[in-house]
Amino acid sequence: MNKAVILVGGPSRATRFRPLSMNMPQPLFPVGGKPIIWHQVNKISSVPGIKEIILLGVFEEHVFQSFLDQCSIEYPNISFKYLREYTLLGTAGGLFHFRDVIKRGNPTNIFLLYTDICSSFPLTELLEKHEQTKSMGTIMVKKVPKSNHSKFGYVVADSNKDMALHYVEKPETYISDLVSTGVYVFSPKIFDLMADIIEQRSAEINSLSKKAFREDFEETPDFLRLEQDILQHMASNKQLGIYITTGFWRQIKSAASAVPANEEYLKHAKSSGSNLIAKETRDGPTIIGAVYIHPSATIDPTAKIGPNVSIQARANIGAGVRVKNAIILDNVNISDNAVVINSIVGWNSKLWPWARVEGSPCTDQNENTVAYPDASAFSICILGQDTHVRNEVFVRSCIVLPYKEISSDQHNLILM
């Protein structure tokens, strides 16, 4: 029997995902036609022996209740549970705090996934590699260009690429081209290691001789960081196996990064023949490439949609509209001859006739930043909830907070 834990964070964490996270928790934001976390749940459900999926975070319980109820219907053979941390315990401290719940039923393996990632999630292959190496844990890694050396956690592998020799979080210099993807599988022995580390840390804190230092010490003994406290220890002691994925993977840290993640999931769904992908019909709009259209959305036959577009529930797309590389959220109204390119249009927003909302393509260099000295470097254009763009107005590479009416051209600004 196997289990999985997904770390969903909390409302104070996804600040780079604003203004989208002001209305919806980042894990529930739709990419590729489904919530970010659904893609993880869907892949976990196909792993042999999975009996329970646990969401772990600091959101209030009701936030994920509707999603978990839907998952229980969609995957009736899997149990779903949400566990809430009432104090910040670190990325591994929450796991240890709820160890008895996670270990209940004596699972053979425990998957651990961060929620802010987009991937093909080859979890069955990861599990097979884990069972081959017989290590305490196995980390899924991805090869990346050398120029990204300070963005991720890096793994130095042995000559056979089977075991980790070192793990370093965001190094200042290049040490490896293998980065952690935020996807792991552990044996239950991981909790024994956590207990040992906590015991050692408690002894160190209690032995501190300076009272002032003890008062300023912010971390409690049961505060554990997965990367720095656990993975580094495992790698140094040859307890961390490696699985190198060749599938797609990227982080979803910022609001802008939701657009390329949407593209990855749509392309994957199209290549796998998923029924999520819209098909062009004789009396429907022109469809280019991979496009998701919610059944309740209304689209004029003269509109041109795609590639890489998700249109959510009850959206209304008028005549002559062009939408490309974009996410159109619930209840959006795009009037005749408007254009949306490289953008996210927030819930209940409206584009009046001939309006144009356009951003620059999202790249590794601009996806996590909102201000640049060079205006040409601006990224995806993001309209917050209930934003109205008036007739013939051009909004380019802007981030617009909710409840704004834009009646003149705006370029490369944060509109508050």
C-alpha cells in the first residue's frame, strides 16, 4: 500500500502569484483546464497501490473541501484528507508532526510533491527506480542549462546517476546540471531520520550558553526544512536515490508562469488524445493547436482561438475575437474584435469592442519579476478580477489589480 502527500502551502506564501491568488488559492488555479493540484492528483491516482492522498498546508480546512469532495467522486478507490498546520513547521516539520496519520495503515512508500510545479509526473517510473536502489528516499531530478544555477536545489550524482552524493539549495556557483523537481518518494524510515535530527537540534539549543541567543532563536526544535535539513543529510550518507525525468517540468511560482504551464498541460493532453482538448467543428470557431473550452463557454463562430488557450466556465467570446496563448477565467466577456495574447484575464472581467490586451512571452528570465528597467522585458499581461478595458484601449504587459476600469492605453505598468 502506498500513500501520497501534497504540500499546498498557505495564503501567506503565494505572494508572487498575485493578483490571481487574491481570489483563489494558488493550488486551485486552473491551468490546462483543471486546477494545478488536480494534475498531481490525477497522476498519483494511476500509481499502483495508492490508497490515500493527503493535502498538507496552513489554509483553513474549508478551502479545499469542495475540491476533495470532487476528487472522492472522480477517484472512488482512493481516500482523501486535508491536514492543517496551525503553526509554521517548515517543509518537513509538518510531515513529522502528522507522522502517525501518514504512517497509519503501514504504507510501503510515501510520495511527497510540492504543489507549485507543472510536470508530466512519471511517478510509476520514479517508484520503480526507488525500489531498485532500495534507498530511504528517491528524488526526481531534471537536467537544466548551466545558466540557472542559482534558481533551484541541485543534486550532485554518482558516476552511475543512481545515488546523490550532495544536495545544495540555490548554490552561488555552478555545481551540477541536475535540479530537484519537488517530487520525491520515501520509505517510512524517513520519520526515524527526522526524529534523530530533531533530537540533535534540541540538544544543541538546550546547550546554548548565551540567554540572549536563545531568546532570538526563531526556529523551534521541531522546525524542519526538507531541503537543507533532510535531503542534504540523506545525500551525504548515500541514502538518497536519483530518478532523472525526461518529461516536461517547470515551476509555477508567479502568476506569469501559469501561462507556460497551461501550454505544457494542453500540449500533453493533445498528444495523449485527451477529451479535454477542443476540436474544430463546421459551425464553431477556428481552433489552432491545443485549446481547452469549458462546455458552458460561448464562442462566436467567427472567433479565432489558439494555440495554447484555456477558456473557463461561462466565458463569452464575441465575433472576430482573437485569443492566443492565454487563460480566460470564469464569466469573462470579450466583446467583438477584441484581442488577447500572452495574457490572463481575471474572473468577471470585460473587454469592450476592439480592446487589446497583450503581454510578452513568458521566459525563464522574466517569469518571476514584475518590474524591469528595460520595458521590452515585461512579461505576461495579467488582469485581476472584475477588470474592464474600454473600447479600443490597448493594455500591454501590465499587471492590473482587481476592480479597475481602464479607459486609456496602458503600457508596462502595475495598475493599483
